[in-house]
Amino acid sequence: QTDPGFRTEHVLTFNLSLPDATYSKPEQSDAFFTRFLADVRALPGVASASGIFGLPLTDFSYQISVHELDGRLLSSDEQDALASPQIRVVTPGYFDVLGIRTLQGRPITDVDNATAPRAVVVNETAARLYWPGEDALGREITVGTSLGLGRGRAGGTVVGVVADTRDFGPGEATKPEIFLSHSQMPVSFMSIAVRTASPNSEALLSSIRERLRAIDPNVPIYQARTIDQLMGDSVAQPRFYMLLLGAFALCALVLAAIGIYGVMSYVVGQRTHEIGVRMALGARGTQVLHEVVARGMRPAIAGLGAGLAGALALAGVLSRLLYGVSATDPLTFVGVAIVLAAVALLANWIPARRAARVDPAIALRSE
């Protein structure tokens, strides 16, 4: 239920990789994606479409050091001390397609073309990290990169700050990110994100393939998935671990409850003769019941204490498998203790109540 920072519903994604022999120049790559996205947006059932180099939830990582901040060249020690940002290259409309909020300034738009001043959009984490306590808008940042068909540096003026997103899954911490305009930093590989008006994406994908063949039949579409599918894949492994460990934990709890109930019930049943003697000597049923339950609960409480101490000692083993809850979560420990204490109480109370209702003469003859 963690908010990833972007909308996952009704978004179809797929990858395109342009052959180097045909698209060796930056303007060729830019022209292809500009035309293709325009054709996709014109299709019925398409609300918006955009491209990104570094689609969220795909384990994509292109991380590079910051070389300059506000025109000042950073030393190698400063670069090592400063967290390297994730580089993303996007076309206009990307933040609208995924519903990523623009907090300050503006997103990448059509004005950020090849002849315009270099524009950069950063996320909250990057703005806070590189310009702590200051306004990031209008600041300059330069990173070293091999992106852009041979260009060695990338960056520019920060024109916008967008909300943080969990690009590596809901359980991963947000990383600093820098978004560049594809027109200013063209790449030959991009993921296309298409927001659809309905969840039926199969028919739409066929129409998109037709538009692509009309532009260049040598460029294939591959890895077509929805963002919902990507989100499901990103939590598939931890969800499996959760279900597996949850099943084992439930089995352990049931076995513990059965064991406690069986042992306690047997011990109280063995005291039927003693209860009969007490009743014959004038003890009231409520007194006998209270005494038997109190005596039976002492070892149960001691066992719960030992169990809680052992669980606390070993809780660190599970810390890597947990998210959003500590390994010593009080609710979990108290809940399990209450369940087992309730089982022990019932295991004492039910047979003791049954024995207290038996005629003393019958109870005395039980042995």
C-alpha cells in the first residue's frame, strides 16, 4: 500500500531500440521519437503518451557522479562524498502520463528543444541533497555521462522540481534523480509509456504496432507490459516470502496452541480426584475453579515469558524481511502472547469447570 509517487492504473509500456546503422545522429533519434509519439497520441483510446530512458520498476539504473554545481567544479573527494544521481531522459508529457506531481517550476516541455538552453528537472531528494535549505530553481548542475550519442557531459539549469518516486519498488528508498530533455540529450533506446482511456490495452497495442511499421518496419516493440504488472513483479518475491513465512508462523501458532491446550487439559484432568476431595470437604465450586486455573496458569505465564525473551533475542534475524514494521513490533508480540495466554486459560478453565460440576462421590471414585 506504499504510495510509489506515480499512478499505475491504465498505463501501457513497451520498449523501442533504434538500430545504430540507421539512427547514428542525435537529430535522427529525436525526429523518430517525436513523430512516433505524435502518432500514438492521435490514436483513439490514448489519453497521453511519452518516452523515458529509465522506466520505473524495471531495475534500470544509470547513476553517474556530479561534476559541477552552480558552475563550480567539484573535486574527486567532493564527488565521492556526494550521492550520485540517477539519470533519466524524458520526452515532453512524461510526468503527466505517470501522474508525477510538479512541486516547483515546470516539467520538461516542447520548448526544451535542441537549440534551447539546457534544462534539467530534479526530484525532491536531489534538490534537498545538492542545495540543502535553498531553492533549487535556476541552479546549475552538470554530470558526466556517456549518454547522448557520444556527448561526455550532461546537465543544465534546473527548471522544475518533481515529487519523489519509488522507481525501484515500494520497498526501496528514493534516490536522487535528474531528468533531461530527450531533444537535448537524444538516446537510441527508450521505454514508451501510454496512458489509456480503458484497461483493454491489447487492441491498442496492435494499433501502435501499425503506426510503428508505417514509420520504420525495422524497429520492433518488445517487453510490452502495464505499470500494474511491473508493480506486481516488483513485489512478487517479498510477497512470496511473506506468504511462506506467514504460513509457517500460522502453523507454529496452531501447534503451540494445540500443545498448550492438550498439556494443560491433561494436567487438570489428572486432578479430578483432588477436586472431588475438596468439594467433599465443603469447598465451593467457584473457589476450586479459581484455584485450579490460577495454579495452571503459572507455568503458562512462565513459558510465555521465556518465549517472548527468546523471540526478542532472535528478532533481528527477520529484520531484512520486514517493511514498515520493526522486528520487535509490540503489537505482534502482545498479540501472540494474548492468543497463547487465552488458549492456556481455556485449557485450564474448561476441564476445571467440568470437574467442579461433577458429584464429589463420583469424583472420589474416579481412582
